[in-house]
Amino acid sequence: MELLLILLAIVVACVAVVKVLKAKELVDALKDPESEPISSTEIRTNALGWLVFGIVLFVMAFVQMIVFDKYMLPSAASVHGEDIDQLMKITMILIMSVFFLTQGLLFWFGFKYYFKPGKKAFWFPHDNRLEMAWTIVPATVLILLITYGMSTWDDIMNPKATPDLKVELVSEQFGWTTRFAGADSTLGEASFALYGKNAVGIATKNAILDRLAECKNNNTVVISFASKIETDSTVTFTGINHYDKKILGKDVPMNVTLSKIAFENALVLSKKRGFDVTSKLIVKGFVTDSFNLEAEIAYGWNKGNKLDKVETSIKNFNANVLRLERMLKDYAQHPEKYDNGKDDIVINDNNIKLPKGKSIEFQFRSKDVIHSAYFPHFRAQMNCVPGMKTNFTFTPNETNEEFNAKAIEEGRVYLEITRDENTGEILSSVEKLGSTGYILLCNKVCGSSHFNMKVFIDVVEQDEFDAWIAAQKTFE
Ligand SMILES: [Cu+2]
């Protein structure tokens, strides 16, 4: 209602302005055609309005910079971050100076040289020295700024020393999985061919064999005809889901209810694949539950191109079998590459610890779409791209307590939000001095729950980190 009234008021105001202008037009038409269309008083008023507008604009810009400064990030909490902050500061000082100088002159000239009857503008068509000056000065400043930026970038992206710690972050819709290199300080081989219960696809020999067995057999659902119950329109079987068997360690019966048509479709397809369809129906290509199976058969099978979904699933498993077999051959040649993964530590939690003062090489991968690993407090960001590995090395140099103390000292604030436990409604939102702590976010709008991709980072002293990491489970 309130919004409607505001909109109505805006519409009425616009109509009023149009009407006033129209009335002015009529009055002008009645005036002596020889007289000036706009009076000198009007021109002077407009010029003054222009100057006032400029001043208000600048004052508001300054006020906002001062008032909202407390919401900005505290200064960097990493070694290279200090360089980025410095680069940012210099760039902003330059940009701001040029902006206020040129825009200030624009407003001032607009005001000073407004139209006065009889006053002629100074004719100044060209000056070589002036042209040279306003080409060379900005070009030199920009070259210096870009060179400075590139050299800072180069120092950050190509660290000379070997890192103290290697950590991998694997992104997917919508979360992160972290892997720490174990005692050997090396991340073992990993591949998407091993995804499944192996969250980041670590490829040790056992993991490859395990996944190979899974791909060869466990995507098969065997439905026994002995347990068939028919009604007028449906057929219900009791099947055994071998995928569940692998994970749960026991036969998992699943009831599959198919429409008569879907059953006929399944028979045709199974025959086509050469499966035995006299006593049982074998549905290959699924890692799924009975629900999906039913839906696939009912809607997917035998319906033109939709058959592809089932076929693609089988093809993917077959391709995976080839990939895994190739990896086993490679294992025979370079076993260390794969064995390195045995002591890796996978953290499936959105709370991790990192040691203070140690250079950490992060390796990023993505399981699905492009994500971006963004550590605002450490001034680090790197895209996570499916099919490739990206890296970023940085050294956190303040523990969470130290960072919070610094944020308080710098007058930074955060919002402490209290919500109703049942409804989730915001009850209060209070500004508090300090910082909520380090966080890793996804900085690509990667889907509907993109905002949920967070990892809370606790930077601690080395002893505390050692104790924490020692308490975690290694992969094998
Ligand atoms: Cu994302």
C-alpha cells in the first residue's frame, strides 16, 4: 500500500512538471518574438543550480566515504595482501584526485562561463604543447601504474620458495571439500573418474580397484520375475540393488512398480541388449534408487531420443572403466604418484584450520561448473574450473584473535543478526566492532544455493594446527 502511494505520488509529480512546462510553452508563444527566449535571470539561476548540484554531489560522496568506511574489510591478513592493499591505495588516490579535479573543473567552468549577452567565447582551436602534455602525462602515469600492478601480480603468482603446506579445495554445487597433503607434503593423484563416495576422487590403487568394481557391477539392478505382482495397469517386482549392496554391505531389496507400458519397454530394451529376460530383468547403467529407476523406465525408455539418458549412463560407466584401467597401467609405471594420496586428509566440513606464518599452496578443482575461491580477508581469489587445476599461494600472518583485535583497532564493524529459531525471521541486527573471522566464499554466481558455499577458516599457531591435523583421518 505504502509503495503504491509512493508510486502514485511520483506519477502525479511527473504529470505536474509536464503541465507546468506546457503552460510555460504557451506563455512563451504569447511573448514578443523579438525578446530573448530565456531571460538572463533564468540562465544565472540554472548556472548557480549546476554549481550547487556539483558541490552537493561531492560533499555526499565524501560523507559516504567517511560514514561507510567502517563496513570496509579490515587491512589484509596475509603477507602478499599488504602489497595488494598498497597497490589499491595508490590507485585509488590517483583515480580520486583525477576525478575530483576534472569533475570539479567541469562544474566550475559550467558555472563561471554561463551565457552572458554580448560576451564572446575565446577562440582556441589547437595547441601542440597542450596536446603533448595531456597525452604524455596520463600515458606515463598509466604505464607506471600498470608496471607496478603487473610486478605485484607477478610476485604474488610466482612465489620463489617452495610452499610449507599444500591444500586442495574441490568445489561443487554447493559446497567445498578440503584435502590436506599428508606427511609426505604431496597431494596424491586425483580424478573425476573416482568421484562418488570418494569425495575428491583420490586415486590410490585401492580406490581405483574399488571404483572399477563399482563401475563394472554395481550399477546393475536385477529384478526377479519370481516376485512379480501384476494388476490391471502395473507390475511390481522385488529387485536387488547392487549399488546399495556395495555401500551398505547387504542385499537391499527394492520394490519397483512399473506401468504395463514401461514394463514392455524394459523388456524390449533388455532383449536388444542381449539380457536374459525369461526369468529376470537386468537394468544396467544406474546408480540410483528404485524411485529414479521407475521414473526412467516409465518416462525415459524407448521414447525416441530420451533413450539416450539410459544409454549415456551406461556409456559413462564404460568410459570410466576404460579410464580406470588406464590408470592402473599408469600405476605400474609410476606408483609413487598414486601412493602419495594414501596419507592425504579429506575434510568434509565447512570449518578448517590453517597455520599462521606458513606459506600455503592452494590447488583448486571443480566438479561441475565454474566456481571461484574467494578469501576476502587474505586478498586472494582464484577460479575453480572443471577439467583443470588452478593454484594460489599465500601466507596468513594473523590468527583469528589477532585479526579481530586489529579490526576493532581499525574501527571496522560487522552485523550481529539474531533470528527467531522457528521462523528464521530477523529479530535484531546490531553493529558490533571487530570481525566475524576468516571465510572462504564462492565468488561466481554458480546456481541457486551459491550463497551457501562457505568455509570458515581458523588461523592458529603451528602447535595447535599440528594437533588438529593429527586428529584427522588419513585417506587410507
Ligand atoms: Cu560456486
